[in-house]
Amino acid sequence: MDKLHVQGNKNLNGNVVISGSKNAALPILFMTILTEEKVEISNVPNLTDINIALKLLIYLGVKIKYKKILYIDASSINIFYAPYHLIKKIRASIWILGPLLARFGKAKIFLPGGCKIGSRPVDLHLNGLIQLGAKINLKNNCINASVKGRLQGKYILMEKISVGATITIMSAATLAQGSTVIDNAAREPEIVDIAKFLNTIGANIIGAGSNKICIQGVSKLTGGAHRVIPDRIETGTFLVGAAASQGHIICHKTEPKHLQSVLIKLTEAGAKIKTGNDWIKLDMRGKRPKSLNICTSPYPGFPTDMQAQFALLNTISDGIGTITETIFENRFVYISELINMGAKIKIKNNTIICYGIPKLISSNVFCSDLRASATLILAGCIAVGLTIVNHTHHLIRGYESFPNKLNKLGADIKII
Ligand code: UD1
């Protein structure tokens, strides 16, 4: 799937079931390396990033069966090296490093790939592992890590809040000798879910979800079953789609508590929001959204992964809105495509200023990354005319059945 024809002028209305979280499922899959006992993971979304993660695990010697639930048996890992052709495809492959090192004392991987939204270094991951006692040698884009005996627990103050590095250190510390404290840790719901999974298989982690995570190392992890949390970014994307199209939507099997900052902004835009235990209802019928001022920041702040979708909302809103991106330095590549569709946007350093217009017009647009893909497809749904969205291979890295789910809500999208 690399091209979509999106017929515009649609309102998105109805019910949508949210899939499992990509950003929780990916690290959890790699965390299964930590144990030689069997593990069952459910609510794993069907995405290309997940398939690449599974291929990487299989390459290492992990046995995997899939029958709605993933059955993972990492007892016979016999390769401690991950090849470039798989590693370069997903940023998440960095999470192989900590678990291999913690269980086997050695790991060799190439620097990971992923969305081109900034320089995306891995220094915080590597520094964390070094502080736990690992020897790390980085040469020709290849990380060679080793430790004699077990890693050693340590107090680690993160110089910058990083989701990925918090996960690397937390996972490695589960099998370290003694206790580790990660101070200034990331607080994302995905971190809480990973800690819950690790505790299910015998780890001793407290404080995940706060800025201080304490891990008491254990000598061995066990087996267990875990259900991945719902995808908060997929949920937010559908909510924005409904708001931008003046629709009415109910997202099911989601977790409203994970979307507080997003729901606050949607309410400010004029949406009526109701939430239940595992659903969110948004009603924007007959209302043009009001422009918003937004600044991305680590959780519980406004997520950078929702920045592009809200930029779309601002393009057709009433008034002038600004969005400031503080997490990644190259996350406005898609803006030129929205401008092609008639949007009035100026970029000033890490801020965009959107001058709202009533309607976008169709165009031939090109996706640059995952969240930009979803945004341009939503833009096509609300624009006047037929929009051709190219390079949509990014989309299936992170959104399960996105065109189908949108079509059920009243969109008219054809996969070319
Ligand atoms: C994860 C998510 C991504 C989300 C991001 C922020 C996955 C697969 N990806 O990415 O969707 O947008 O969190 O919520 O879960 N940094 C360093 N050195 C490092 C690591 C990070 O300088 O070693 C910087 C990054 O360049 C960025 C900031 O720290 O500026 C935050 O990045 P981080 O939270 O680590 O994001 P990821 O884990 O890559």
C-alpha cells in the first residue's frame, strides 16, 4: 500500500474500535528476551513495525506462535547480534540491546532507523547501560555491548526525559544485581504498561508513571500473560478526524485517562466530549473548530505524536493558532503538503502559525513519516475534491486498518 485516493467533503461519524498500542507492544516484545519462560501477549496491533520486531526476535532464535495472542518462547536464543537490514527499519529495535545484555552479558546491534523526525541519538540509552556496568564500543554505526557477570544497580539521573532510554534502563535493571533508581524518568502510559508486564514476569519495579522509577534486580524472570494497553495516539487521531470534519464519533476499547491533554485541547476547540470506562465520545456537529495554541512536551503534557493532527485541525479552524514542537527538531516536514492543500501556515523556528481557512482543497501530497501520513489522509477526507496521498507505506507502520476504519466512519478511501 503506497498510494491512496481520498474523496473529500466527508464528515466522520460512528463507532471505531481502537487497537493495541504500538509504542507499548514493541518494547514489550523485545522485553520477552529477558526470560527463558513462556510469555503470552495479547492486543498486539497488526502493523509492519510489529512484524519487523517479530522477525528480529525470530532471527535471534525466539520461537513465536500467533493465534490472536502471541505466544513467545525465548528459551533458545543463540544469536546475540541483530542484522542491519532489520534494525535500520525501526527505531524500536534499540530495545533489543538492554535485554540481551542483561540476560546474556553481550549484544551487538547496528544503530536503529525509524521515522525521520530529528537526529534521534541513542546516547542516553548507552550512557544508562554504561552506568549499570556495561562496556560499550560504538564503531562504524555498530554498538558492541558486554558485561562481565551481572549488570550492577545504580542511581541514574536522566539528563533529559527520554521514553526510549527510560525503557532501556528499566529493562536492563530488572536482572541487575542490587537496586536501580531512574530519576527524571519518562512518565508515559507505555512505560507503566511495560513495567506492569515486567512485574508480571517476576520483576520488582515500583514508581513507573512517576518521575522516579525504582527497580530491585532479580536473578531470573519467569513466564506470564499480559494485555497491551490501547493506542492513545490512534484514539487521538480519530478524535481529531471527527473534530476536523464536524462529525460525531465514539472510540471504543480505549483509555480516556491516557488522553487528558488531548481532550482538554479538543474541548477548547469546541468539541463536546464524554468519557466512560473504556470509551470516548466526541461531538462536533455543526461547529467549526476554534484555533488552538499548543506546545508539545513529555507526558502528561501534549504529545509530539499528536502535533501534526492538531496542525490540521488549526488549518481549518476559526482564528490564528500556534503549535510549538519541543521534542523533535524536524517534525514539520508535512507542513508543505498542507500548504499545497491551501492551508495558510508559517514556520518560525520550532513554531508554526496557522491562519485558519474554512476549507482545504484537494491535491497530490506525499507522506514523510507515520503521523504525517494519518494527518494527510484526514486532510483528504475533509478537503474539497479528490486528494491523492502518496508514500503511505509509513502509515501501516503504526495504524492498524486505518483506511478501513475511516471508511466505516463515512470516509471514501481507495487503496491504489
Ligand atoms: C518514543 C516514541 C515516539 C514518541 C517519543 C516521544 C516509540 C517507538 N516511539 O520515541 O513515538 O514521539 O517517544 O514521546 O515508542 N534523545 C536523546 N538521546 C537519546 C534518546 C533520546 O537526545 O538517547 C532525545 C530525542 O532526540 C528527543 C527526546 O530525547 O529529542 C525525546 O526522545 P524519546 O522520548 O527518547 O523518544 P523515542 O523513545 O525515540
